[in-house]
Amino acid sequence: METKKTILITGGAGFIGSNFVKYMLERYSEFRIIVLDKLAYAGRLENLEDVISQITFIKGDVCNKEDIEKIGSCDIIFNFAAETHVDKSISDPGLFLKTDIFGTYSLLEYAKKQKVEKFIQISTDEVYGSIKEGSFREGDGLEPSSPYSASKASADLLVGAYHKTYNLPVLITRSSNNFGPYQYPEKLIPLFITNALEDKPLPVYGDGLNVRDWLYVLDNCSAIDLVFQKGKFGEIYNIGTGLEKTNLEITELILKKLEKPQTLIQFVDDRLGHDRRYSLEFSKIKELGWKPTYDFEKAIGDTINWYKNNKQWWKSL
């Protein structure tokens, strides 16, 4: 009987991580999946309750060597573990430096010791900074604007260094703004959906004209899976859709779909260091055979319906 290969998914109880765990369980029976998550505020065991019997869950911190040692051996690592909320990084940068940089270092050391087959680092388009025209390519320089994006950029550089120095088989994905079910209501789309459902104001930063590329979380999962299967070690893969919308457009769309008044929009002082526009050039992953498959209008409607139908998930928050 062939022994199943073990996949470690760190941060697997968070938004993208939990969606990815379910995505992999639906498509692969040949892997044993271990999830390591410290269950901070945005990582919730409820996100995995429907698949908990199919995985091994370990409550632990990627920064803690003893917690990492609980894993035992593994063959493949997907590192989703990170502090990700920009506003929180502005008020508490140290937490982001610890989790996003030192946590990645701890996992790289573990991966090196384990001689893993693949180490996939999950990153963000925010490492590139803002761009007025055109789109960022994978080889462009990094100009992060917030402590969050700086910590993710640092982690990416560290992952690349481990490939060059130790020949660790690494891959890096950088995706645009994700949305979908199980996203903690601090990010724009889930916050505005839940606020609108309760007839609370929707706080829009500045003039609301900051532009983001929007990606449904399951499209990101399929892209990460493809990079895992076909990506070249040491390479970075941008994951985007080319679907750019201003924050104000997203806000107005949510209110329209929920049949709520536009008067709920409340303009507030802009965030410190707020990037004006993100845009990714993603032909590299398209060459691997990927393209987004979820229609934005339908995906945003499905996301709104998920929050409407799962009030018990977010009401307590």
C-alpha cells in the first residue's frame, strides 16, 4: 500500500487557507492534510468544521519551534500563515514583522530540515506598491507602503534567498484582492456587506477612488494548485483578473445588490500610506494554463448571499 504524501497548510483556518483546504480535499485523495493555525482572531476552527474529520488539525504558531515540531514530517508546505490587515499593521507593526517574517523563517528552517519536495509561499500584490499606469510584472522591484506589505515583501525575499542559498524548492504566488466566504469582516467587501445588512454606515477611505484588482477566492485556490503542480522552482507567479474597480464602485454595487440606500456611504479620513492603484500582469500563470473562471457579478452575489445566510458566523464578531 502506497503511503500518502503529507501536505502542511499553515494558516489553514483563515480565509484563503480554509477555502484552499476544502479545495484540495475535493480534488485529491492521495494527500494527507495537516493544518497548523494559532487561531488568532481571523483564524477560526468554525471555518473547517465541515471537513475537520478529514484533516489533522494542530493549534500552533509558526513562530514557535515547539509547535512546528508537533507536525512531525511532511512533504509539501503551503504557507498561508500571516497577519494581513493593513490598518492593524499601522497600529502594531511588530506583530506583523514577527508572524510574517520570523514565522516564514521558522518554516523555511523546518522545510530545509525535512528536505521537503515543495514550499509554496502565499503572498500579495501589495508588495509591489502602487502603480499609476500599466501593471506589475513578477520581476519588478518591490516598494511596499505599509508595515504589512513590507513584512510580506521581506518574507518573499527570504524565501527566494533560501532557494538560492540552500536550493530549497520554493514557489511564490502573489494574488490581487481576494473575496468570498469566510473572510473576516475587517476587509472591505465583508465589512461593507455585514454593515449594510445591519443598516450601519459603510466607511469609505478618502474619495473612494483607490483601484483594486478583484479575485474570487476559489479562482485563487485553483491558481495556487496549478503553481503547485506545474510551477518552476524559484519562480514567482502573479495571480490577477484584470478586473479593476474602485472602492466606491464596490461599495455602490454591494448596496445595490442588497437594495440598501446609497446614503449609508460615509467618507472618512484616508488611511496612512494608502496605495492608489494595484494592477498585476499575469500572463506567466496563464501560460501554465490558468484563467479566472468565476464571473465577478455572480461571485459577488454568491458572497453576499453567504453572509446573509451565515449571520451566526459573523454576528459574534
